[in-house]
Amino acid sequence: ESADRTIALYEPLVEGDIHRAPDATTAEFVKLSQNAYRDVNVAFANELARVANDYGISSREAIDLANVHPRVDILNPGPGVGGHCLPIDPWFLGQFSDSLDLIPTARRVNDGMVDFVVELLEGELGSLDDASVAVLGVAYKGDVDDARHSPGLRLVDRLMETDAREVAATPDGGRWVGDVDVRVHDPHVQTDDVDLVELDAALTSADAMVVAAGHDAFCDIDPAEAADLMDGRVVVDGFAILDGEAWRDAGFDYVEI
């Protein structure tokens, strides 16, 4: 009866077909399957990005060529996935099943992409000790104001963990290295989870800039103006949304996932 009433409510409002699942469990399973499908396929793209980096080639150029095949449609890699659906929902499929194998692997790959970003930063800077990093974007996807479970927030947390790496004990009880100065900017998000600053404040004296959300506004950043503000010349573009050639022409080491 509830399904009948729901269909009656939506039929006048939607253009697409309304499909009735045989029961509520199947309906929930369908929704979780859709989110898990996305998560697994993003994880495949992200794994290709990490492997391509080991071979010194562009994962995106390779993926574009691979997608020429009519039965291949690889998604774009990035610094991870966020929101509530992809990071959380796939786990619900295992609530009453011990048969999950691929899904936990995909979750581990996607959550581990922030570590890959840190590896790229360390590779470009040589070390994160006493480095200043501008993280642009803590929304979970471009041009939204939702920061739940976002790669940008995880990256900030990861850099803060790097900030607190303990090294061999000293006579005064040990010291801390990796003093990372993390500045965070997002033109859309308002959150108490992290201190946000204006773009110029984030870039001023920064050694590196990381694009951690695909906001259109970041495409308007002038590389020459950024060079005037920053001390370093490193850009890690998590979504390949910037004009890499323009940033390289401005003297930056531009790296995209």
C-alpha cells in the first residue's frame, strides 16, 4: 500500500519511468549497489593513476585512449570520494553478509588516495618538514557546499598527522618534525571542522598548492599572480581542472592525478 501511494505521488511529477522493486530489501539493495558500483569504478581509475605514476605516464591520457574502445568507460581518477553515499553506503551491503571482498578493497583504495597526494607532495618538495601547503577545496565534489567525508578534509587531517610525526627521542624527551603549515580555502563551504581563509591568505608564502575539490572558481586562478604570492612552485591538481601548460609556463612543477 505504501508503494502504491508513493507511486501515485511521484507519477505526476517525474518524466522517467517508475520501477517497483519486489520488496523493500531489494529496493534498498539496488540503491546500495548503485553507490558501490560508483565507488568500485572510481577505485579502479584511482589505482590506474597510482600505477601510471610508477611508470611516469599520464593516467588521464591513457584512460582517454582506453575509453576509445566501445565497451570501455573508465572514470576519472582523483584524490578520493566523499559525501555520504560512496564512502558509507557500500559497507551496508555487508551488514548481514560475509561475502564482501571487492568492495572493502575499493574503499581502501579510495580512502588511501590522500596518502598518494601526500606522496606526490613529498616527491615534489623533497620533504614536508617546515613546508607550507595551501589546500584548495574541502567540499566532496565541485561547486557544492557539502564537506561530509570529503577528500579535502581527509587530506588536511593527513597533513596534520604528518605534522605530528615523532622521531628518535632526544634528551629533552623527544621532538616533533614535519612542521607542516596547512592553509585551507574553499569558496563554497562553511564548516567548523577546519579553519578557512581567503585565497590570497592560503597562497601567500606557500610552498605548494593542492586542488582537492573541483570548483570552477579554481580554474580562474592566475598562475602569475599565484607565483607572486607563493614561495614555492609546486601544484598538485587532484582533478586535473587547471590549465597545466599555463602553470608550467609560469614556472610551476604541475602534477595531476
